[in-house]
Amino acid sequence: MLGATSNRLRLIQADFADETEQVRRDYLADEIQRALAGLVPEDRGAFLKELADRFPTWDQKVDISDKPALPVQGAMDLKELKDPSFLVQRLLELAPQLSPMARDAITAQLQKAGLAPKGSSEFPAEVVAAVRPKLQLAAGETPAAANVLELTGMLTEFAGSLDQLIWQTWKTIAPRTKIGPPRQMVRTMGRFAVADRETPRRQVAQDLERTRQAVASIVAAIGQTAKMFAHNYAAKYAPAEVEALTNIEGGWGLGNKEAKNWKRYVELAPSKDAVGFETAIENEIKQGLADYAEALMRGLANK
């Protein structure tokens, strides 16, 4: 590549020998820039040095003395120093080698120039004001960006796990219900976090509210269902109730009182074997849970 570049430079010198010095310099600089573009930054210094050895001067009328030459910036160097993307790339390459103190100093300079966000200014004042009482913060306290992001991750993981658990439980309790979970709640939260235009705040709020309703309804239904089941069980199988039913439906007639009560109890029982009896009780509890929880969810949804 060095030889090819040298030949092209010589041709430029010959072709534009009648032009002004500035014109020749511009053409030569363009050719060198094209050559350097094909090299990685680490190889450019050695390439330019070898090229300079072949061309100690761009004008044969000028003699080169033995005095040490001062470093000269080429057209390519000057152009790169004015290229923001090149400077950012160089900073990223050097970043792993910087000490924490140097990183902080550079960050402060970038913030001063308006090229990096400054702590509290990352959050709009109205958002901070709305969140502050929810986090029980003092009037002058402002959430730190890194901590907020970390807290968001923990809460999202918690919400996602709870969402999955509660709707699996709901499916077991009420397999025929038409009330279902929100669609990909965690993904919806993620799209909202990156300001996706197709994911409005309303969608996130609706998804979270649906899961909140399910949790609240099932928890509330547990206590209510236990009370309802105890009431229904006592109404059917309490000795006094069985005896009263026997008396109402036919009296004692002939035979032992206890035997007739037992016969009535067996008739009332949902099953004569333990497995069937247990299954019937489980189904009754589930049905009670499902009915009460669904009534709550539909009532909350209508508000």
C-alpha cells in the first residue's frame, strides 16, 4: 500500500507541476487522506513516517536540513480533530484505561459543556414532585438516576413474578372464567420506559391495575370464602340441622332415631367415600373463591 501511495503522489506532483503550491498541497492531502482511511489508527503513524522518508520535501527546490523537524499536523489530522464522531470514538477507546478520578473529571467537563446529563436534571421537576410523596422523600430530596433505574429493575421483576403467579392461581381456581391476564405486562413496561410511541402510559396503568385487581380480589375472597363455606357446611351437616330435616320430611316413624339421622346424613353427603367427599369439598371451596373474586374484579373494573 505504501508503494502504491508513493506512486500516486509522484503522479500528482507531475500532473500538477504547473499549478500553484496550494493546489498541489490540496491534491496531495486528499490522496494521503484516502490512504489513511484504509488503515487502523494504530498504523497511521508508522505509515506517515515511512511516507515522509520517501518524500522529505514536496518541492524538489527546497533543501532539507539536518535540524530536527517540529511535528506537523497533516490535513487528515486537522479534519479528524474537527470530527465529533472521531473524537467520541477515540474517547471510547481510551475509556478503559482511565482512572476513576479521570473519568469523573471528564464527565464533569462534558456536563459543563452540555454534552452529558447532570444528575437531578435528568428528571422533570413535575415528575419528581409526583414521585416524592410516594417514596416518602423530604421536600429537598431528589432520586438519583442510577438508584432509580436499579429500583425499577427490582420492582419490575417483583411485578412480573407476582403477575405470573396470581394468574396461574386464578386459572386453577376458575378455569372457565373469561377474565384473563394482561398481555405481556413486563414487555409493555419496557416499551414505555424507552418512550415507545405505540405504548402510552394508559396501557401500562391498565395492565398494572388488572393484576392489582386480581391480587386484591383473590386475597379478599380467601377470608370471605372460608366464612361462606363454614356457614354452608354447618347448614347441611350440623347434627341439629340433620335432625330437623329428618323431622320435617317424614318424622321418625318406625325405627331408631339415630339410625334415621345417619341415613339422612348419608343422603345429604356429596359422596360416600373419602376421596369423593374431599373432591367435592375442594370444588365447592374453589367455586366459592372464583365466584366471590370474579364479582370483585368485575365490580372494580366497572368503577
